[in-house]
Amino acid sequence: MNTYNKFHWKRILNRVISRLNFCVRKMSKGITPQSKDYSAWYTEVVTKASLADYGPVKGTMVVRPYGFSLWDNIKEIFDKMIKDTGHVNAYFPLFIPKSFLAKEAEHVEGFAKECAVVTHTRLKADDEHGIVVDPESKLEEEVIVRPTSETVIWAMYKKWIQSYRDLPLLINQWANVVRWEMRTRLFLRTTEFLWQEGHTAHATAKEAEEEARLILELYRQLAEDYLAMPVHTGMKSESEKFAGAECTYCIESLMGDKRALQAGTSHNLGQNFAKVFDVTFQTRDNKEKLVYATSWGVSTRLVGGVIMTHGDDKGLRLPPKIAPYQIVIVPIFRDEESQQAVKNYLDPILADLRNAGIRIHEDWRKETPGFKFNEWEMKGVPLRLEVGPKDVEKGKAVLVRRDNGEKQFVEKGEISKCVPGLLDEIQKSLFEQARTFREKNTHTVSSYDEFKKVIANQGGFIRCGWDGTGETEMAIKEETKATVRVIPFDENPKDLSCIYSGKPAKHEVIFAKAY
RNA sequence: CGGGGUGUAGCGCAGCCCGGUUAGCGCGCGUCGUUCGGGACGACGAGGUCGGGAGUUCAAAUCUCCCCACCCCGACCA
């Protein structure tokens, strides 16, 4: 009897708890607000908007169709940019002999700790453990999975470059690379990621420098004009520079949580790789000379940047130029009859939109309109077109902007005319909002105390003087976690003193906590 | 690699402390019906080697030991 009672009450209590859980969930059907927990917000947006999912191996990411379409669009835009500037695509192997990496000392330093290594080539069945590595298949020379392709590419360039006539060599590849990172986050840092890596060879230092700067300018355009992501362009400090580079240029951007994101890098490699791989060419006057090199890359990290630049508490907000769908159609209907009426009404409108080159998605699923509104807002579609029986009757439709929620009733005949303009406006408005946010969160400080306070309490960028020494940089990093993100091209160090040491500033730089 | 946490249905969890009923709830999923202009509702239904292994016990999701995986926070990095 006692036992029965005990379980009986447990059961009832359990019911009550479940009910409570249910109520709590009901109240918070959306996602964690940014202000409450930014990284939870980020992860929820990525997964709920179906951009990506976790792969079975730790740190790996499955890019789902909606997320891949975003990457595809970015890829297409940048691919055109580099082709227009004389670059060509090629593909180099995933596997690199271990010995290649040993060649450039600094380069090894940079990547050795995070290389996946292939040691065997076979598995075999095993009675006890199911399947095991076949010890007999051990490789003579172990092979690494590329963390970046400089080494293979330069081994090949050695074969291909003989004369100044072979230069410049302007090759890009779209590829995956693997870096075995400790901590990973979808899109921002995953064990395997997709990127493009450009590798160029030039006859003169000047040309290499121009190339590195040209690419940086393309990155800026990609970020600002297409991703609507305002960036600072400039140079990396010695400690943040690419392993093996003479000089690293970057685009640096501010995320919604006021941390900085390095969104793209372009390196002037000087003659470092040419020396190591012995890549020389004969000049016009028959002299032998080492070639000058650059390398540059942007990755799927850009997708993370877009999410964190524009997203809000309802989910994604995608810039129209890269949005998989630029407008989503949500038809409203009761029964088959009204569905057909809406469809007939919609058909010519959609035909016009398609003719105008707009990417459209029609959502005819049997869900309530409210559900669909929320879902497509989560997915960040820039424009929504609602058409229901009332609109059919009045010859109108409802257009809603995702960037500001503005709703407008539009005459049937006007829709296809006003959509392209609206998309342009949204593109601009997203950029402006992000820029305003960045300006608001860019601080000037007059003392190191103030510097520490701003970094600790407000975050964002701090623009200030720096004496240019690694010691100062380290000290600041140790104490505040902030690093020199970029030495901007538009710096003006005259009359500035170093925020830490008080010495005359060598550079005016941007400090921030970074991803 | 340090510190913390979690593994129970596709997802989120309860149950475990104090072993014993047929392992349960919400979401999601399927069928049907009513709904449909801001996350609809009802009825019925499918779905589980309780992370893995060993042990204690008449009896283990529950106790003990070992292992594994993942998440979060640090050191490192695009």
C-alpha cells in the first residue's frame, strides 16, 4: 500500500512537471535572444534555419542545402571577380607528403599542431573489434591532409615556372581543407571547411604586392557590396600574420556581439616559398631569379559572418544579393477552391518576377500562415509576399520586408516592378545598419585604464595608438584578451602615443576581442 | 590538454538520491476531421537494446567500477 502510494504521487508530480515544461516551451517558441546568450542564439539560428548540422565526427559540419546555397552564391560572385582579373581555377590534391610541410620552418610552426595525418591505407575485419586498421598497410612516408595548399602548389610551380614568360601565374582553387582544431563552431571554425585559396607567382616584389592588395580590394567589395558586411582593410601585426608570409592583409569586421571577425586574408609571401621550393625563373636578360608569391583565401566562415552581422532575435536576415530565395510567397487559402483562386491570381505575378531574374520560393505547404511567416523570418528571406482571398478580391497583395518588418499593400500590377527596388533598398539598409552599429561600437580611449574598461564592459573596436612592439601586444592580450585586429590603411599615427607604453605610436590600430 | 557538465524515442527532458507497477511527458512524425491574414485544435497511431561493458542483487534506467561519446569554460587558431 505504501509502495503504491509512493509511486502514485511520483507519477502525479511527474505529470505536473511535464506540464510546466510544456508551458515554458510554449512561451518561448522562438530562439534564445541575442542579449541573453549570443552563442546560443548563433547555434540555434544555424540549426533552426537549416543552414548546417553537426557531422558525426567531432568538429565536422554538414552544410545543408539552404546553407550551401548561400555559400554557392558567395562563391559564384567571387569566382567571377577573380576571373575578371585574370585568374584561373585549378585543383590540387588533398594529400601532401609530410616532408613538404617540413620545408618552410615558420609555416610548419603555424600548422603542425593541427594536421590530420594518414598513416595507413587499409582496414581489415577483426573478430573482436569489428574492423581495425591493418598494420601491414602502414605507409612508408606518411601523408598529411592539407591544412592549406602552399606546399603542394609550390612543388608544382617549380616544374611549371622556368621563364619570365611563365609569369605571372595566377591560380585559384576551390577546395576543402582540414585543421584539427580544439574548439569548433559551425561555420566559424570547423575541422574541415570549404574555401578558395589563390596562389600566385610574380616576377617582381612590386607585382606581388599589387596582387595581394588587389585581392584584398576584391574581398572588401565581396564583403561590403554583396554580404553587406562593413570591413576595415589593412595589415596584420607581426604576431597575427600568416605563418611564412612577409605581410598579411586582411578584412576585419565587427559581429553583433561586438567581437571582431577576420573575414578574409591576403598574403604577400615575398620569396619565402620560392626559396624553400627553389622556384626560379630566367629574366629577360637571362639571369636567374627567385619568384615572388602571394596567397589569399576566404572560407565558409563568411557565412558565419553574415549570420552574426545581420541576424536578429527572429533569426537570419540575409542580404538579397546572396539570399538563396529573395522573396518567399506565402499563399493564404482555406480549401482547394480558394487555393486554386489564389494560384491563378499569383501565376502571372510570379512569371513577371521570374522574368525579372528574382529568386522565388513558393510555400504551398499545408501549414498555417503564421507558422510560415515565422519560419521564413527565421530563414532570413529578404521579402515576403502574402496573397490571400482578400487580396484576390481587391487586386492587391502584401509585401513585407525582413530587414525592418515594414508591411505594404501593393497593387497587383506593381508587384514585379517594385520588388527589385525593394531588394536594393534592403541590401543597402542592411549595410547601413551594420555600419552604424560598427561606428557606435568603435571607441577612442585616452588611457589604458579606460581601454581595459571598454574592452571588459562594452566590447567593440578600440582605435588607438600602438608602439608597434610585440611585447605591448602580448601584454595587452594577456590582460584584456584584446588583440590588434588590423593596422588600417587609413591610419594616422602622427601625434598619437601608445595606449599601453605611452611611447610615440608607430601605428594607429584597431584592437578588439576576436573570434 | 586542464576544469565543469550531460548521455533515457528524431529533438528537449522527467524518472536515478531512496532498486520493484506495463519507462513517462512535451515537441516533432503518420492518418483522419475541423481550422487557415502572425507559431491552430481534436481523435487515433507509430516510435526505446535507458551511451557501452563488467559487477552487486531474487530484481538495475536507478547502486559500484571501467570505458566511450558529446557539450560548455580555459590554453591554441581562419
